[in-house]
Amino acid sequence: MFFRDVIGQEEAKYRLIQEVSEGRIPHAQLFCGPEGVGKFPLALAYARYLSCTNRSDTDACGVCPSCVKFNKLVHPDVHFVFPVVKNGRSDDYIVEWRKLVLNNPYFTINHWLNEINAENAQAVIYTKESDEIMKKLSLKSSEGGFKITLLWLPEKMQQACANKLLKLLEEPPEKTIFLLVSEAPDLILQTILSRTQRFNLRKIEEECMAEALQSKYGVQQATSISIAHLANGNFIKALETIHLNEENQLFFELFVSLMRLSYQRKIREMKLWSEQVAGMGRERQKNFLEYCQRMIRENFIYNLHRKELTYMTLEEQNFATRFAPFVNERNVMGIMDELSEAQKHIEQNVNAKMVFFDFSLKMIVLLKQ
């Protein structure tokens, strides 16, 4: 990953390059921002740039020994830490990690869980990972440059792991750099946050995204402009749109089914629907509830006759022409509150069948308001 491969974010790239050229490189940076804006790709490109022995004013050279190792993510002084399952370590999954990142550095936790066949397991950065980090950073740099730890989703760290990392951030070994990439910085220990320099990324500009879709994926100009608008700054969402993401299609069908069954008060079918969703696994259930929240929000805006402010696929818009009138000022907050409550219960491992059936029953009342 080079800076030139990162979609948009020109201001951020310039800032990072300036840090290096002026010799004021923070020992710990926290990359934050909405999903799909390129936090991880940017951190990865920055790590390459820091390690390059023949960097230019705009990017890494691509041909020095360091860059050659980076092409396969096997640089001995660059260590990756990321959530895993089964009480494992990042090194146990490094082959799968390299495969995913090299294939496409724009990905989510769900893409990663699918890559390692996690099924219903929750991904965690276990306490033992901190011991691995300390051991690796205690060694001298193989290439004589920086020792870089790129930590993806630090909010997934166990408490003990976070506490040990804090000590490293307080007293980092010489020429050590930590790059943390977070989707939920509010869940990170405040003491860790205070010891990192926060680097906030904005949504990707529609023009940059449309251009990338055309040049990298061969999407027609008119289609790319439409997808870029729909993606709303999220390149992962744009890729899912052009690749006809199966999960989003499933979520759409489940959402439509629930709304129709609840409106028609088909209790037996609603119970079967609840059992189907309960069998999907906790992570997918949470994603489905987030999808439902998005659809309710988009339909409410659609109902206010502000179609230019909606971000729905053509299929979702076709459904909205009939469904949107049922999402109005009288019930929109109630529906969103119930979705948030269901999400909280799923995170607390409450019986999923009960959670989803209870929510479907409440929708009978809410849709009639």
C-alpha cells in the first residue's frame, strides 16, 4: 500500500509526509474516522513510507529492500496486532491477515471474521498479545530504522492487554512507533487516548471515490457517480455495492419481510422470522440491527420528500416508495429506540429469539401510529 493507492485524503497524506520531512514523528498516533474512509490503508501506507530507505517527497520508492518486503507484508520491523478468536495471537492468523490485506486493504471486522471462519465467535485482542508486543519491541531493529506496531481496532483489547500497552506508550523503546486504527475510539482507555496523537479522517469526497471506481474497477462514469453518492464517503460500502454484497441483500430481504409481517400481524410467521435471525450469530445480528436503523432513518428522510438526501440502493428506494409513509414524526423515534434497545440486549447476550420476536411485536403497534 502506497500513499497513491489511498482513495482521496490528500490533506491527510500531506500532513503525514510533512511530519516525516520535518522530523517530528509522534511515537503514537490514533487514526480515527467513519467506516470506509481509509484509516487502515493510510496507516499502512504511512508505515511503508517511514520504513522506506529511499522515500521521495510524495511517496515510498517501491524498490528499496524495505519496500520489497512490504510488498508481501513481511518486513521484520513492522508488527501487526489485530482481533482474533479462540484465545489466539495475531501471529497465529498472520497468513490469513496478509491474504486479506494484500487482496484489499479496505475491509471491516466482518470481512476479517469471514476470512478466519470465526462463525459466532467474538474477535478479541487477548492479554497475551501485549507480551508478544513487548518481546518483539525489545529486539533491535533488523533494518536499522523504526520499529512499527500497527494495531487495528485497539477497542477490542482485553483490559489487561490495554494496561500493558499503556506502559509501553508511557515509556516506548527507542525508535518505536505505534499506529492505532480505531472504529470506536470512545471505547479505548482514556489513559491510552491521552498518550496518542489523534488523527481524524473525513469522509472521502464523492469525486475521488467516483474516479477510483472508474480507474480501479472499470465502473462506467454515470454509475460511479451514483455509487459514490450512495456510499456517502464510505469506500467499503461502494465496493459492496458494485460487488452485489450478499449480506446486504439478505438484510434487505429480512427487513422487508419483518415490516410486511408486522403490518399484517402474522404472528406465527413473525416467530419463524425471529428464529431465522437468531440463527445468524451475534455479529451479524448487530449488523442487521444497524442496517434496520439506517433503513428507518433513510425512509423517514424519504418521507419528508428530500430524496436528494437519501442514500439507498435502487431496490431499497423502490421499497421506500411504498414503505416510507409508515415512518413518520409520530413513530420514528419509537422505532429507533426499540432498535437501540434490541442492539443493547444482543450485545449483552440476551436470548436472540426473544429479542427479535419482542421487537417484531412492538413494530405491530409502531407501524400503525
